[in-house]
Amino acid sequence: MGEKLIQLRVEDDVKAKADDIFANQGLTTQGAIKVFLTQVANTGESPFDHLFGNKQN
């Protein structure tokens, strides 16, 4: 199975705060994002499903 590189830009302070929170949980920000995307892919559900109206299939 291949892998794809995902790049994104966030404000410095947002990244620093997220890094600290994830580090306290034993994760890197990269690892946390990978867990998030894997969970969405495996379940077909997003934590944003109910925030923006009806779930899109």
C-alpha cells in the first residue's frame, strides 16, 4: 500500500498548542492527524458530520 504526503499550513500558535496537547498524550501532531484520517476512513464518519447539515455520502 502506498502513502501520500499531505501538507497544510496553520498558524504558529495553533501548531504549538496542538503539539503540546498531543505530546501529553504520547503522540506527535503528525501521528494524531494520521489517527484521525484513519478513523474517518475506517468508519465512514467524521466528527463534523452533524455540524454542517446532513451527512454527505
